[in-house]
Amino acid sequence: MKIKDLNKYYDKLQLEYGEPTLSSIYNGGCENNPDVCFVFMNPTGKNIASTMEWKGRRSPWIGTKNIWKLFYKVGLIDENLFNLIQSKKPSEWTEKFADEVYSEIENKKIFITNLGKCTQIDARPLSDRVLKEYLDLLYKEIEIINPKKIIVFGNQVSSIFLNQKICVKSVRKQKFKINIGNKTYSVYSVFYPIGNGMRNIDLAAEDIKFILDK
């Protein structure tokens, strides 16, 4: 199975749990044994790749600014690309530019995904029940790409992914183990650095640098 073979399942769940006028957002980056797989929560309509008019890749954070500040802080995108991202309005992202950004992510051996792929109009929280509908598909993504490490963001995603109650501030830099398929993966929980979590972006960057250096 290839990673793109999962998209049809995400599209079906979009109609059930997401905004029907928007598309699912899938994933992007290095699909072959990346150094790190980043797992965020779920996409919103701020990602311009979720519009029906968009014909390019449907990867996380296209047309946004804040998450790229985190990736720049931890050295995963260079200064020139970061400045370009920060200078662009959402409507100024082209399909070609999105490919350029994700080419940099791929070269850095990073894979970016969300637990939930159902795009919402705004940043309304999803219930545990909805996010758990995507869990087996996320595990399948991980089996396919086989990352060296996994970083999950925020209490909710961490708790669902690891199947135990997680409070990020209590487990910073702590390694968990999870069995997926026939392999055991190392997992770290990090503060969610977007929205209200922007106040924790420096703590998230500190922990990611620690994890990348291990």
C-alpha cells in the first residue's frame, strides 16, 4: 500500500465529520523512513489547499504562517524560505510554492500529518470520538513511512495516540514506546504551538531540538 491510497478513506470521513465544501488535508514530506513524523490535530479552512479550486498537493499548513515559525526555530527550513513564507498572504501561495516548501521538508527527512484529516471552517475543537475514527488510518500511515521518531502535539492528540492520559507539561522530553504493526516506535509529546498555544512555541522548540539531537 502507498500513502496516497489512504486518501479515499480520508475523503469519505471528510463528508461525515468535516465541512462538506472543503477538502481533506492529507500529509506531506519524506515518505521513506523520515527522521521524524510530526502529528498535529486537524486542519482548518485557513489552509488554502482545502478549497475545491486548489489543484495541487493537499498538505498541512499551506497558506499559513505560524507553524513555519516553529520549523524555522528548530532549523527545519532555512531563512530565505521562512522569509518568503512570512511575506506571503494566503492567496499568494501557489501550487508551485507549496511544492517548494514541502521539497525542503522532504530534504530535511521530515513527514508532517494530522491525526484528524477532516477540515473544519474554523478552529473549533474536535471530540475524542471523531479523532479516534482516524487513529487506525494514522497508524497505517506510520507503518508505510516507518519514521525513526514520532512527535505528537498537545494533550488531546498525545492521549489518543498513546492510549493513555497525557499532560504535556508533565512529560516533556520523555520517551514513550508504541507498537504499530510489527515495529516499536519512539514517541514524544510536545506543546501544541498554534492558536492559544503560541505562548508555548519556545517550549515546543526547545523540546523538539532536544528530540532531534538525541
